[in-house]
Amino acid sequence: MIRKTIKLLIASWLSVLLVSQPEVHALSLSHDRAVPANLIQYILPRFSLKTRIRFDRVESAGDLRLVTQQSTRSVALFSLASGETVYLEPNESALNDPDYLGFVDWLLSDPGRAAIADFREDGAQIAFPVAAIEEAPVQITIVGDPSHGQELSVSHCRRCHKVDRADKYSGIGNAPSFHAMRSFDDWFLRFSTFYTVSPHKALISVNGSGIEKDRELITIAPIDLEMTDINDIVAFVHKLTPLDLGQPIQFNP
Ligand code: HEC
């Protein structure tokens, strides 16, 4: 009896959950006559396959429109053989919709641009993606003292990382060498925040970082640093020659 009641309770609770789920609502999408329907038919499934985001195709208007008229909200996507440019224009309410944002991101990404350029009509390319936007180089300011950074790196990081390329016997297998990491686009961010991620979290305390450590939990010789030490390490790494990334990345060369 009790079991039955529990089952019933669970069932009704589940159905409440299911019913109260917000209805999945797909954005609607239409396109100007100038935009070839076959092209859209080619692009959309490729996007949906990747992201599971779908749009309801509508004849006109809709949340998103592929148009040949530029407006303040529109994003340029590709030009047609006729010379016209095709824009994606969201209406006001779709502007911050994650599905719309995901669609724009994808359309401007390498795979999205490739899908647009790959489409053929009578064997010919008809849509030409807009030039990729050059990302503005990240402005970084080096404020630390590189020689102190080097001392710190050798005394604290060399246990696990190869810090100096000439040093054959340092570094453990799963810790990337400093030179390899220096070649990552986001090396600056990584070296400015390494103490917040594993495995460092468990052994490195940075005074002034706002991250409190329970010393009892640090089982191996703890490393104590100051915020200025982080700047010094960053300044040291900044001076390292990045590995040539012409080849696939080797993590511990
Ligand atoms: C106990 C070994 C150990 C010590 C000591 C150590 N590291 Fe690491 N570090 C690692 C390992 C292992 C990884 C790779 C983690 C991963 O791939 O998830 C790593 C990753 C990193 C990364 C990349 C983090 C990211 O966001 O991908 C940076 C930067 C870094 N270490 C800097 C340092 C610096 C600077 C020191 C010295 C102050 C140091 N490490 C000390 C083991 C260590």
C-alpha cells in the first residue's frame, strides 16, 4: 500500500516536472527571394547536425531573416555571384537568443564558412563567405621581473615542468613544457591563473589571490607565492621562445 502511494507520488511529481518544462521553441527563419533556397537547404542541416539547434522555416518575416539589405542589426555572411551581400537579421527579441548567437558563430566559423563555400549550383560556387575578421591581437602588459620569475620557475615548477629547453632531465610526462605552452595563443591567461587549476590548486598558495587554502590538505611540500611572483613568472615565460607550432604540438619536448 505504502509502496503504491510512493509510486503514485513519484509518478505525479514526474508528470508535474514534465509538464512544467518550458516548451522547446525553435526560432523561425525566412529568406529573401534573392537568397537561393537550395543554399539554405544545404547549410541548415549541417548546422543542426552539429549543434542540434533547429529553425522553423517560414515563408516570410520570422525571428531570423536572410536578407540582402543591410541594417544596424544585421550580420554580413556571404556575397552572391550577383555581387549582392547576404545578411542575417534577427528581430529584436531574437537578438540575445542562444540559438541565434550559436548560428552566427557557426556561420562565421571555419566549418560554417566552408559549408557556404562548398555549395555548388550547376557545378559552380555561388556563395562566397565574407572575409574572416582578423581577431585583434590581445594587448598584454608585462610588469614582472623575468629573472626573478626564472628563479621561481626553476625552484618550484621544474619538479614537474620542463622550464628550460636545454635541461634534458626535468619535467614529468603529463606536465607540458613551458616552451610548448608559450606557443599557445592564451599562454598569458594560463600563466596568470595556473594556481587556480589542478594539479596546482592542491599545492600552491598565492598570498593575496583571495583563494584560501586549508594547509592540512596540502600533503606534499607546499609552494607559497605572492601575487607579484605570478607577474614575475609571466614576465619570464614571455621571454621564452615559443615552440614552432608548424608541427602538431608535442607536450614535453
Ligand atoms: C606537481 C607537479 C606540478 C608543479 C609543481 C607545477 N605544475 Fe604546472 N602543471 C602540472 C600538470 C600535470 C599540468 C597539466 C594539467 C592538465 O593538463 O590538466 C600543469 C599545467 C600547467 C599550466 C597550464 C594550465 C592550463 O590552464 O592549461 C601552467 C600555465 C602551469 N602548469 C604553470 C606552472 C607554474 C608556473 C608552476 C610553478 C609555479 C607549476 N606549473 C608547477 C604539474 C605541475
